[in-house]
Amino acid sequence: MLLYIHIPFCDSKCGYCAFFSQVNKENMITPYFQALLKDIKHTLKHFSVKKITSIFVGGGTPNFVDSKHYREIFKLLTPLCVNDCEITFEMNPNLITPSWLSEIKELGANRLSIGVQSFYDDKLQMLERVHSYDDICRSFDIVYKHIENISLDLIYDCKLDTNKRIEYELESALKLPISHLSAYSLSIDSNSRFGDRKAYSLQSRESFGVFVRDFLQKKGFRQYEVSNFSYKNKCKHNLGYWNGEAYLGVGASSVGRVDSVRYFATPNLEQYITNPLQRKEEVLSQNALNFESIFMGFRSEIGVEKSLLNKAKLKYVIESNLCYEYDNRIYANDFFLADSIALYLT
């Protein structure tokens, strides 16, 4: 079973962020973790969880919270973790400390996902990130001494980006001891503070996505999903999502899916603390499950079961070299065209 744990606390709110996160709520951290522990206990019992194959602690900013708050949670989870369980913590560079890393490693953390986003201070300021280039350098001096499986996040398609600047950012990333890189095109959601500032992202120029992909693949990083590149360590947790595995979500705003039912926790901190077990449910039809499988499959190396696709149109996309077939599954040759291919074949 996959388990996602949401930590909604942050030291600042980035302008482009549409995820559920809260600032200036330090007084609610302790009651939140008390509620979270109740949520986890109930969820494990309700779904009769015997084994956990991956845990992803995301946010928000998990390393904004004192590491002591995770002790009771992992005391509960560790006995259920398989031997090669992947345990990922998201974190921001400016908040990384040796003591925090040392404690979460003792709790079982074996993978870090670091929200670098850019190596240019002007771009970081535009994105309303609170860390700097110096913070990034300092943080990587610390992290590799504790945990070796490190992923780094970058954002591209900002108005400041050029080929030369993107190349510098990628070169800077690859000088660091990382084995995985996630590169995301800047997406401005209407629910974010940047919702009315579309000029922050590219408007007329083509996306830098192909440039990013080609550069990384020349350096030995294999694209295994539209935004994810691996040198040697793919993210097991995300592969589980894309492969349609059941997953549990705990914490405010978390989402889970078991069989054909999707569960939603409230995106309200006070309501969650009051009633952490409350969930809204959505029963998914087989068509809806198939549709998700098709879209996620084409966006990644997972591929799509041939029987789910429009056979009359399938011949065209294969002959046009948009897709290829292997072992009764269909794969996109270019993940950036995945959504268009999925729509055409459904």
C-alpha cells in the first residue's frame, strides 16, 4: 500500500502554489499532529493495512515542522513497512539542518525531494520563494552526508527563462549529488496568488520542455514520466500512482483511492483538527478508472493496456510513430504529446 502524509505548514506561501498550505499557524502544529495520528491509526485499521511499500511526506513544507512531531507517526508506521519501503520527505533548502535530517533518517527516511525550483535569485524572487542560491549550496553540503537518494525540483517556462539560463540551471543541478530530477512547466492556477498574473509564465514562446528533456537525456537522466527524470533511482511512490495502485492519503486536503472509491479529507485546518476522520467519497465508474489509467499511462513509462484504446484509431498513431506497441501495451514516443494522444484514442 502507498501512503501519502500531508503537512500543510509553511514559512511562506509561494505565489504560484495552489496546494493546501498555511502560514503563521505554528500554534496549530501540535494539535494537527495529534489529529494526524488519529487519522493514521483509523485509516490503517479501516483498510486492514498489513504492508506499506512507500510513504511520501509532502506539503506544505514538512521540514518547517520540528522533527520530534514525526516520532509517534513513524513508531506506528515502521512495523508495517516492507524492507525496501521508500520513505520520502519533501523539504525546502533554507530550512535544512543536520539535526533535522539526522532524526528523520533515524525514523526511516531514505529519500529526499528538495524544492530548489531555480538557481537564479531573480527567478526565485519572482516565484516568491524565500530561499536563495546560497541556501541551495549550503543545504546540499548537509543533505548528502545523511541521505544519498536525493531528488531536486526545478521550474521552467517562467518569463525570465532563456535557453542559456535554463542550460545553466540544469548544469548547476547536475553538479549536485542527485539521482533524480523533477522539472515542471510553470502552471498558474486560478486558486493561487499568481492567478491573475499570467504574464509570469511564457505566453507566446514555445515551452522549454523539449530543451530540458534533451539536455538531461544527453547527460544520462532518463525521462520516465513527462516531468520526471532518473539517473538511477526512480520514485517508487509516483510509479505506484501511475500504475493505478491503491493509495491512502492522511492529513488535511489529502486524497486516497482504494478500489473504485476516492476519498477526500477536508482542506480546512480547523475542521481537520476537530474531525480528522471525516472524508468525502467519490465512487468512480469503470470508465472513469480506465480514463485515468489511459492518461497516466501515456504520460509515463507505464504505458496503456491495448484493450482500453480505440482500435480503429490505434493503427494511425502507431504508423505515425506517435506510439509503439510492446507486449499488448501501448506507449507514447513523446510524453509531451501524451494528453493529445490519450484524448484521440478514447
